[in-house]
Amino acid sequence: MSIIKNVNCENCSSRGKGIFCDLENTGIKEVSENKVMNIYKKGHTIFHQGNPPFGLYCVNSGKIKISKVGNDGKESIIRIAKEGDVLGHRSLFSNESYNATATILEDAAICFIDKKFIYKAIQTYPTIAIQLIQKLSREMGAAESMTASMSQKNVRERLAELFLMLKQTYGIEEKGRTRLDIKLTRDEMASMIGTASETVIRFISEFKEEGILEQEGKVIFIKDEDKLLEFANIQL
Amino acid sequence: MSKEIITLSEEEVRTLTDLKSPLLFKNDFDLIYESQVPNVGILFLEGELKILRKRKILSTPPLGSLIGLYHLMHNTPLPMGVKVCKNTSVIMIEKSTILEALAQKSGTLYQIISNL
């Protein structure tokens, strides 16, 4: 039986990005001893809406879709998590069931840290609590922006805003354009901005005609960010 | 005794349920995917669990089964998947709890671990 390659938290590529980034060596070693690392394949579920939480998930690599199914059975993508992100903290600390489902979009290495250890570690190392508060505050800000965007902006503006967000998070500069290092289907994009996939297809064609986007196979490139900002109705 | 799944006595189950609160799963969920290190050990209390291999149901363990403890302790992949069905209650035995029991060298969990 093989032993899964277990990356130590000390050497984790996400160390500077997570909630444990301010911990000194002793603390980080404790986290490392208590965590379980696994490789999840595309389509695997990390946690499921309605089920009880029993720990935190730290993303070492990969991309994870966080989505919520409404009463009408429709799925809305809340966000895409990536390396350095922590998942499941909101439900864990509110003692509520998960209000969303986390599904692997691209093969991911994820560490699980159990609830009991997290509570103990917060008492020993208050910097974890501070990092968590900062993280929750950022997420609340993002959620407020999303709510405002949904109610105040039209679909074209929301789609332009989505591409700007994807550029900021997954953009890689390449020869005067930005490659989006994430593959989302039109359905997934539609679900992220609350519209139909046909509408997304129509506006993406428009963005291409306007010289804002380019596409090679399934890869999307952002060519003109200024125009995208204009389309998103964002004043800098 | 299989290292993957062990059946606890009623007394052992009672002691562990006194120590930890059960969790109720309201939806089907793959608690452990095949060939993964279990995130937690699972003590099956009520409902239905399925043991999977190559996505096929291998067995449905009896109530009181404790799954994945050995593999969690040794950080080795479990050669099977574990799916929890809707309305199933389980108790999670976390890695930190195992490390604590090993350090204390006493208690029901330590006895169980020692017999693995």
C-alpha cells in the first residue's frame, strides 16, 4: 500500500496565502502533524450542501467550484476557490450545515484539518483567529459587491465584471494579452452571473467582435482590459 | 481482524458516543474516495453506509463499524471508498483525537487503536 506524498505545511506553496501564514515554526509543525492531505479528482465533492461540517479544507493546488442549489433546483456558482483558499470555515464556526457544495473542477491537492484541532489551535495561536476574521470580512465585502452587482447591473456588465474577476484571479500575461488559466463552460459562467447560457454565448461573441476577448480552443484570452472595464461600467 | 473495518462492541460504541456527538448526514455523500487517506475515522451509528470499490458496492457494514482508523493513523490510502447515505448518523474520530489518545495511553479509543 502506497503512502500519499504528504506536503508539510512548512513547505506548502500556499503557506503565505492561508489562515496559518502568521504562525511560527512550532505552530505550523502542529498543523502539519494534524492535517490529512489528499488528491481529489475532477468531479469529486469535498463537502455537500445540507451536510454537517467537521473540519476545514486548505487548498494546496487545483480549482474548486463552490455552488449552491436553490429551492427551484437551479445551481448558482458562488465562487471558484484556488490554491491558498480555505473552505468550509463559515459553516464550521457558525455550527450550521454547509450552505454550498464544493466540487473539484481541476484535480486538486487539499488538506483537511479537523474541527477539534482548529478550535484548540485558535486558543493557542490567536493569529489564526485574526486571519480568519480578515478572511470572513473580505468574503463579506465580496458578497455585498456581488449582491449590488446582481441588482444594479445588467447581464452584459456582469459578464464583463466576471471576466475582470477571472483575469485578476487566474490571469497569466502572455504576449500583450492575458490568458485565463481556468476552463469554465458557458453554463458555469451563466450560473455565476445569474443568467442563461444563451445570453452568455451572445455577449461573448460581442466581446470577441469588439476585440476584447480572443479564444483558442477552450482557452480564453483578455485582449483589451480598458474596454472590459468600460463594458463592466467600472470607474477606477 | 480487517484493518479497514472493525466492528466495535456495544460497550465500546457507548463509550465513544458518550465522548463525541454524532453527525447526521442529510444527503448522500462520499466520505472517503477509494485510495484516499481518510480525513477522519468513521463510527457508523444509524442509517446506511456503502463500501465501494471501483464505484461498485462491495458491502454495507453493520452498525457499530469503525472504518478508516488504521489508515488515518498511518497516513495510508484506504483501498475502498465509503459513501454515507441520506439520514445516516456517524461519529467522526479525528486525527487530533487519535494523537491525544496515543499521548495519554489510556481510554477506550487507545485500547481500540492498540488492538489494530
